Amino acid sequence: MRLFSSLTNRIFVASALLAVVSIALGIYNVNVAVTTQAEDELLRGLAEARTLIEQNRRNDVKHFTSMARLIADLSKMKAAVAEADSNTARGVVVEYQQELAADLFMVTDRNGRVLARLDRLPDGALVPSIERLSGVRRAVAGKETNSFVAHPGGILQLVSVPIWILTAPEEPEILGTLNIGFSLNWQAADRFRSLTNSDIAFGVSGEIRASTLPPTGWPTLSPLLTRDGLSRRVLLDSGEYIATTVTLGSEVEIDGPQPASLGVPTGAAKAIILRSRSERLAFLRPLHRSLMFIAGIAVLAATVLSYGIARTVTRPLGVITATMRDMAATGDITRRIPIPAAPHWEDEDARLLASTFNSMTDSIARFQREAAQRERLSALGRLSTVVAHEIRNPLMIIKAALRGLRRDGIGPADVTTAVADIDEEIARLNRIVSEVLDFARPIKFELGPTDLNALCSDAVKACGADGAPLGARTTLDPRLPVVVTDAERIRLVLVNLLTNARHAVAARDRAPESDGIAISTSRINETRVAIEVTDRGTGISPEQLPRIFDPYFTTRRTGTGLGLAISRNIVEGLRGSITVSSRSGEGTTVRVELPAS
């Protein structure tokens, strides 16, 4: 993937991803912790509401039972029940019903017949045949009971106690019953709601009888009556709720308008306690929005910071890389990487790398100078041997010519021949000394605008200056630009190459020079040009080809082996290149490439 091919991108993506993951994990943990705490708080509140309702109901049962015992033990109540006096019994009922605020206050005789009754129940909720209820019958039999009676408006919790007197020791006589009831209706549900801050529903046999919630939601609550315990997700019109179901009584009697239905046990009485998740957890929504906003800002800041960190790391590396690229393209190892003076935001490792690189290039330049000096000294050592050999031969010829001039009776022809030999050898010595000096001393270039096409034509003429014209074919590119170089040095290189080509063609002795030598120019690109010298001479063997640029290597008897070495020094000193390709017996091509400026 090219996205990760850049060090900047890798550092940026890695640091940004690390920041985003860290922020996401932090936000997630905060969100989970807050949500879990809110859920736990909701469950604790629901459990507290359940405990409060059960405790309140037990207190009501205990209170009404105690009051029922107290009232049943009154003398006038016993007298009224014993005489089956409804008026007296009703007077007592009215007095205590107002004091207790009971939903039902009822007195029956020993047969279960109602003597007095006051209630605050809906019309028709309890019919006159109430004596058929099992709680009343058990009280008539002398047993205190706590029972439930379902009616259309709710569930009545009925406390029934017997009214009795002692006619003999340990033999009580049952005179009748006293029944006090309180209803679990919408009023009781509303009261529990104010106590527990929860919604309440009472039901029996899969049917809701009273609730603080609207009747439209009762069908959804009805299935909760079939099971006890927690229900975590209850969807109503007003939102999402969490609920718990509490069993109030195991058996409930249904009391309705039909006498035949009285006293028939049915399912357990249950209360459903609900708390709204939507309402209780509503504070999480703005919290989530705030967390998302903070996360977005943090991610944006982390992204910008990551990019800035990546740039501070890779920008100095980019400078180092660019400098290396320029050095590779130009071959100039003297270039240095700039180091900022005030490195407040600069990477110390990049500074160390730049300093080390500058030190390395300085060391390489110094080693190159020392190596060049050692090579030059070594070459001069080898040169001394070559020069001694090359000079000795001309001196021997000069010495022999001078000895001939000392002879007596020498003729004019012999003098002319001896003088010509001496002159030729002196020219040879002068050429040897010039080449040695050109190779040994540093080259000083004089740059200027140069027309390479004209320079090539001039070099061809110069090679024929000794009287034998060089018939080389020229192919000059008219689109060649004017280049900035040392024209005289390049002319020397071309003359040297053309001279070598001429000797190679002459050594083969197979074709006129006009067919054996060619020189051409071409434009490589916008910044470089090329010159090629081609001959169809003897060529160079593969064994000798790697050594042709070595100083003092030559295949000609009269050569010094410095011509190509000097030519390479000139071309490379002008930041160009020179290459040779050859096949033995077929010819040689020398290619010189130069920068346009």
C-alpha cells in the first residue's frame, strides 16, 4: 500500500490511531461506567420501592387487625351482635369507620348475615351476599383471617376477626364477626407512587385492576402478572420501563355483581412496581452528546498533533534525503545539511543524523583527497619508471646521431638525416613531458559558452594538421544547445579520441579513414548532451578493455598510456562521463556525456 510507503504517513497514522483508540476506550469506559451506575441506581430504587410497599402493606394489615380486635372486644359491640341489633351495630361501625378511614367496615352475626356495613367502594363492588366469602366464614368459625377480594376497582384486603364471649372456661361463644378492609385501588397506587417515586399496578388473574399508568398500557402489563421478579424491558406508550412483580396473596376471591361468582378462589393478587428507564436515564442523552462532542474535538486535536509530530520527525529527514539525492545526482560530496541554530522544535535524533552525515561527508572528502594524493604519488612513482624508459630511447637516438656527426668526412645528406632524427626525438621528449605534466598537476577549468558542433568540426581539422587530412564522417545535431564548459579542454579530449581512432583504423589497414571514423552529437534531455566517436579499427580485446583508462597502459609502441587517463580526468572534472564499448576486430565507440551547464 502506497499510503504506508511514506515515513510521515506511517508515523501520522500510527500516532493518530493510537490517540483515537485511547480516546475511544476512555469515552467507552466512561459511558459504560455512567450507564452501569445509572442502571444499578435504578435497580436499587426499584428494590427499595418493593421493600417499602411490602412493609407498608404489612403495617396496614397489622394496624387494622389490632383495631379490629379492639373494636370486637367492646361490650356494646358484643351486645349489639348478640341481640342481632343492626342499629346499635351500625352506630359502632359509623364511629370507628370514620376514625380508621377504612374502605370497608362490616359486622355480621353468628350466621354470617350482615348487621351493619359502611364502605367507600365503587357501586356494586361488593354485593349483599358477602357472607359467602371464605374469610368471613372462617371468622364465623372462630379464626382470624386476612384475605383478598378482587373487585372491578381494585383488590380489597380484608381483615376478619370473630366477636366472642366466654360462657364457660376455655369455651368461647362466637357471636359474629367484625370485618375491616382497605382497598388496593388507584388511590392506594397513587399513594404508593408518592412514597416510592414509582408507578404501581395491582392485578389478579392476568388482569390489571388499578394502576397509576393510563389504561392504554394495561394490556402490556397484564403478562407481567404471570411471573414474579424483575422484567428489565417493558415498552409502554410513555417510554421504556423496568419492572418487578410482587405477590401480595396466594388466593384471591372475586366479588362481582353475580352472587354465583362470590367466594370462588382465583389467582394470586400481585403488585407491579415500575420505574421509567427513559425518564431515569434521560440525563445520559446530553451526557452522551457531550462525550461525543468532546471525543470529536479530542480526535481532531490528536490528528492535528499527530500530523505535527510526524512533520517534526520527517521534515529534517526530508532535508537530509534531498541533500543525499542532490549529492547522488551531482557527485558533489562537499554539500552539507543545514542544521538550525535554535532547535526548539527540531528532532534531536535528526540533528544528530545531520551532524553525523556532515561529518561523514567531510571524512569522505578528506579520504578522497588523501587517496587522490596517494594515487597521484603512486602514479608519479610509476611514471618515473615510464618517463625514464621513454626518455632513454630518444636520448640514445640523439646520442647516436651526434656520434655520427663527429665522424670525419660526413656528407651533407648524413647531416640532414641526423638533424632530422634529433629534431624528431626532441619533439617526442617534449610531448612526453607535456603529457606527464597534464596528468600530474590539478586541472584548472575555464568555463564559457561553447558550440559543441563547431568544436567537433574544429577537432577533426586539428587531427589533420600534420598534412594528412582526417576524413571522418560527422553527424551533428542542429538542435544541440549552447553548453557551458571548458571548450579548449573538450577540444583536447576530442583530438585525443580522434587520434586513437585514426591509429586503430590505420593498424587494421582495411579501409580508407573516411569509411572508418565517425563523430556525432546528440541531445539526451534538457540537461545533458552526448558526443560519440566511432571507429572501425582493430578494436579492444575483452581482457584489455577494463584497463584502458589506467595511466601508462597502452597498446602502441610509441604511446605513453596517458591520453585516455587525462581525457577521463577532464570529462569527470566537468561533471560528465566517458564510456568505451568495443569488440575485438570490429571497432570501438567512445561516448562522452556532458551537462548543459
